[in-house]
Amino acid sequence: MKKSKWLAILVAIIMLAGIIGSLCFIIEYAHHDCCGEDCAICMEIEQAAQLISSLKIIPVLMVLPVILCAIAQIKKSVEECFISYDTLISLKVELLD
């Protein structure tokens, strides 16, 4: 495989590991003995939840260009089907004098 494919796979694995690690941390420490307002575990849980919420928008941003390309392709196909520019050359009409 090309270097860019390996890099993309590596980034995807790192992102997946970050999401799974954050979920495991939240599940593990959700019911901890909170020591008050400046609880370090509560701050870490908040950061893990923020990481998950920031990473879940990435697939949406990757799908958006695909949808826009599909819409452009459909529009082009519809225009080709319904809008025809008939000329004598496109109709292959023989002009006789």
C-alpha cells in the first residue's frame, strides 16, 4: 500500500483508540467518590466527553462532500436527459443543395 493509505489507517486507529479509551474511562469512573467542586476525576470525565463530542463531527464532515458530489452528478444527468440541444450536426441531417 501507499504511504498515505498507511497514514490514514494509523490516524483512524488512533482516533478509535481515543474514543474507546474515553468511553472506558467515563464508564469506569462515572460513580466515583467526588471530593467536591475541583474534583480531578470529574474534570477528566468532562475532557473525555468533550473529546468524544468533538470527534463525532468528523464523519459528518467527510460525508458532506460525497453528498454534494452526488447531487451535482444527479443534476448533470437530469440536464443531459431533459435538455437536449438539437442541431443539424447532432441530428446528422444531410444538407442537399
